[in-house]
Amino acid sequence: MTTVHGAKLTDLSAESLRAAAESLLDRYDVAPGGDGRVVLLPDAHYPFHPSTGLVTNPEFVRAVADVLADRSDVDVGVACPSTEWIDAERATRFLGYDRLTEETDVDAIDLDSADRRSRTVHLTRESVTIDVPGPLAEGAVVPVPTLRHDAEFGVAAGMVTLGRAVVASPSPEEIRAAVREIDPVATLLDGSYTYTGEPRKSRFVMGAENVVAVENLAALLVGADPEGAPHLDSYEGESNRPTAVEGVSAREIAASLPRKEPRRAGDDRAMRLGYKLYAAVSGDNTPPQYLGGGDDE
Amino acid sequence: MNELQIGILGVGNIGVVHLQNARTVDGVAVEAVADALPENRRRAETFGVGRTYSDYEDLLRREELDAVIVALPPFLHAEAATLAAEEGCHVFVEKPFARTAEEARRIVDAADRAGVRLGVDHTIRYQTEMQRLKERYDEGAVGHVPLCVLSRINNGPFGSPPVTEPVPTWQLDPEATGGGALIDLGVHLFDVLEWFFGDVEVCHAETTRQLDLAYEDAATVTVKSGETGTLATLNCGFYQWEEPPDVNMYFRLDGITDTLRSEQFMPNNLLAHAGRSAVENVAKRLTGGEPDYFEPTYFYRAHYRALRDFLLAVRENRRPPVSGEEGLKTVELVSDAYDAAGFDPGVETETETETGTAADGGERR
């Protein structure tokens, strides 16, 4: 039986976040990995403001790091991969992780320059080869995702976080392989702020030892069909849906979350062609976004 | 009347707007452009530009031009505008006119020595709703205006979800930009306030950052007009998700008899406005007329008006409506606002001395 534990936050103060982090971490055996380190892996893929719920609240990451660091013999690191939108160095700086590493003993882990370990992972239906960054292969990894809708996978709550730390644009199979290979020791879901088409100060955190259970629960919370999420569908022939949720009411949380249609990238081809046709007929000028090519970089 | 031969330094997104607009002004020919990016140069060639350069200094030295548009990043404005003036060109500069008051003065001094005109692309005063608001204000429609609020907030260098563009680089470097929301958006707003109320001075300012950026992404400034006594609150910010065609911008005049809002003079629906004006433009063309350039976009039309006014002023040998003096004043006001807020973006500029150049922080940025 998989249990997801939760804690409500009365407010988002440092004290509340720390108490909640402690209540979760006390339940899990978060022992350092072979390199003597626990690696926190938050969602920090773009400099969205944390109050949008689209990235992990850095203050929650700080709280988790503080709790772990207070335990003896635990080195804590925070790792974020670069994405196609921004390099990890700037993303983490803008989100305040530089301050975290400067003000504490937490290490910043550079996944981009880390050596990679080629691993062939045998899944139920296929074998997938992935190159896992060394710190994730050796450390005791704790994904710390935010609860958010994801345009590509419906939900991204730990499993996708792991997948994207290994492959920039992972396939569902690569996500499963990353999860299997990295085998996180626990997953802490940050619900201090959430995003389901609209931001919300949702004031909860959740955790479990089984990242698949967290992802399944998160899918239900954001209204994504776990059966329809390609990386979750009949995951590896096992039932990893949480059979118990303690400490919070998943039903109440799900009911409280806004259900707004997430913004989608517009296909502006029609607009571009239409405007060019209009400009050709009228003699008008064309806005640069419809001209294509060239920018100010 | 001889044709005005112009060059454009920088044909990225805003530069290509100026390129298209310049081509529509009677008696103006775009002879050459310069841009470091080959794709920008290729794009300019599709508009019939005969000569392109990768280095704007080469363009200025080789071309015989009457005027130049500077649409380069802000850290190049002073250098490019000064060089252009020294080459005898009238110069139209994108905002901000300069990164610091010292750079702005350098451009103005160079233009004065060379006897050329300067213009600055302060477009907000050219937006239709602002022009109508100004008309009503000038008519005395609400009496004296003791208080007003002017605001412009956008997403700055970041995108809203879903992200479609990489995060830019130099746009996040205050050394390149001159600062954050104040220098990028505040300059426009200071220009509007001076346009409405005459000389204003900064009374108070505060800046904040929502992320760990090297500059401010939100600022509020209180200014007072020495001429009218009006107290204005200026808000500018780089932090909000903006969904075109709607923009977060407003000007509210709380007068003695009533309140005027800029939104009152905007189209109710910008998409409907785009459709309507597109149809009208096609009709004009079919009947042998000229379109209202960029009118469907609503906001780009202000760039057309600003450049047209500058080029017409140059042709008619008169002071442009938004000249170097206006540009200098807005940058000085930004500098005063940074000082009042106790925030220094940390832009170092060079001042020429008799013995060479030296870093000069200066009393005013």
C-alpha cells in the first residue's frame, strides 16, 4: 500500500514551511547517497515568479534543505538542469537559489557540466538507454516539484521533473527510465502555490517515498486523467496509485483548485499568412512578429 | 525638395518597424542599414534596401546620409548617435535616449556642435487614446487636475506561459540597458507627464524586485509639475503576464469637475478594431489612397507617427516635437528617480577628458 502524506500550511512563513517539511521528512529514510549527499531537485525551469505556482517555491526548498542539513552527516545539494528556454545558472539565480547556497551550507549542483552515466533501463515493454548526470546517479535524490498542470504531460510532479533532469525533452519512456534508474528516496510535492490555469495560494505540501504515487495523485488533483498521461498509463504493470492520503483531504484540495483552461502556444501561421496577404493587398506595413526571422539578440 | 537619404542602425524587431515606416514617408529613401545579425540584414533586403553593413560605424563612414535612425541596444545609443551626429546626420534615437544623463548630454552636445536635429521615439504620447486625452485636458474638460496616475506594466524580458522564446541576455544586464523598468518604461511615462504638465520634478520614488534580478522590475514615482502644481504617480513594471493585443497601460486624470481616463478613448475591442481598420485600409488602397499605416495593430501606429513627425521636421528645418532636449530631460528624471529610490543600476559611462577617457559616475547618472 502506498500512502501519500500531507500537511496543511497555516501561512507561508519560513517557520510554517519548515514545520511542514519536518513533518514529512520524519516519515522517510532520506539517507545520503554514495557520494554522501542528498540532492534536491526542484522545478526551476523558467524564472516564473514562485507565487504563480509554476515553479517550486524556493522558500520550501530552503525549508527542506534546512531540515536535512540539521541532521548529522548530510550534505545537501540543489540541482537544476538547463532548459531550452534558459540556462540553469540564470534560472536558479533569478529564483533566489544563489542566495540559498550563499546563506547556507547547501551546494549548487551543476548538472550541465556533470559527467554522465550511460544506463540501459529495462522497462516492461522495452529497453531505454539514458545518460544520467552523475550527481543524480550517485546522490540520494529528492524531487521537490510544484503542483502544476503541464502542457505536454498533463501533470509534472516528480516523474517529469526527473525525466527533464536527464533529457531536455523526454519521451514517456525516457521519463519512466529516469524514474527507475534514479529511484528517488522520497518526493516532496510543493503545494504552497499551485497552477491549474490560474495561480492559487493553496497552502499544502505532500510527500511519499513513491514518486509514481505522487505523480498519480497530482494528476487527479489538477484534473488530468492519469490513464491519459502517457508517462503514467499503466505504469510498468504496477498499481502505484495512492491508496491512502493522510494529513490533508485530497478531495478538498482538488475541489479548491481553479479549473481554467491552460494557455496554449498559439499557432500563428494562419495569422502570419493572413497579415501578409492583408499587407500585400492594402500596402500596409507588417508587424515584426509576422515577418519572421531576425530578432534583437 | 531633395529626397532625405537615411540609414538605419539596427534592424531587429523595432528597427524593421522603422524601416517600413520610413519607406512610407514622402521624400524619404532608406539607403542603407546596419545590423550584426545576417538574418536581420537579409530581412531588410527584402524591403529593397540596397546596401547592408554588419558594422554601423562602417555604414556611417561610407554612406552620405541626411539622417539616421538608431535602433540598437541602449548601450550603443550614445556611441552611435554621437558618431552619426559627427558625420553630419540628423539622428532619431530609440528610447531610452541614453542609459544615463551624462550619455544623453553627450549626444545633445554632439548634435549642437554638428548643427543637426535629434529626435527620440517616445511613442506613448503618439498613441491615439493619449492624444485624445490630451485634447480634452487642453480644452479644460475637467478643470484643473490636482492628481493623476500614469501606469505601464508589461512582462519585460520574460514570457508568460506557455513559454515560446528563450530568455534574452543583454536585456537583463543593467550595464546594457541602463537599468530596469524605470529606464525602459518610465522614460515614456516621464515624457507623457512633461507633455501634459510642463516641467516636472521627482518628489519620491521606490523600486522593488520580484525576482533576484540585477535591476528593478517595479517602480513607483511621485512627481510634481512646477507649472500646474499637479501631483502625478507614475507606476512602471516588468513583471506581469501580458496577453497581446491587450496591454496594461492607463492614464487617469482626477480633475476638479470629473475624471478622465485614457481607456475611455481606446477601442472597446482591439481585435474588432484590427478587423475594422484592415477593411478600411483595403478600401483606401482600392480607391487609390494610402492606408493608415499600422492602424490595425493600434500600438505600432504610434511609432509611425513619431518617426513621420521627426522626418517632416527635419525636412522643414524645424525642431522635432520630441527632440534631444526632451530625451535628455526624461533620462534626467529617471536618474532623479533612481537617486530618490536609493538604487543605482551601476552603469559606468566614459567621459572624454583632455587626456583621454575615464570612468565617470558623475553627480547625475
